[in-house]
Amino acid sequence: MITLLLLIILILLLIGALPVFPYSRNWGYSPSGMVGLLLVIVVVLLLFGMI
């Protein structure tokens, strides 16, 4: 239950970190890249049964 909630929150953070506003276009891929990395780590931990 908690893992599903964590996964949903990380996916929402990934969508929210996309640079779609004019002032955030110069941020590059840094925010979405960091959240994407967290998402990949959580998915890998879920697959190995550690969470």
C-alpha cells in the first residue's frame, strides 16, 4: 500500500518537474532527471522486493 503511494507521488513529481513554463525552460533536465532517477531506484527496489 505504502509503496504504491510512494510510486504515485514520484510519478507526479516527475510530471511536475518538467520545464513547461517560460521561466523554467533554462533549468534544463536537472529537476526531472533527479526525480526520474529516484523513480528508477524505487522501481528497482520494488522489483527486488526490498520495499
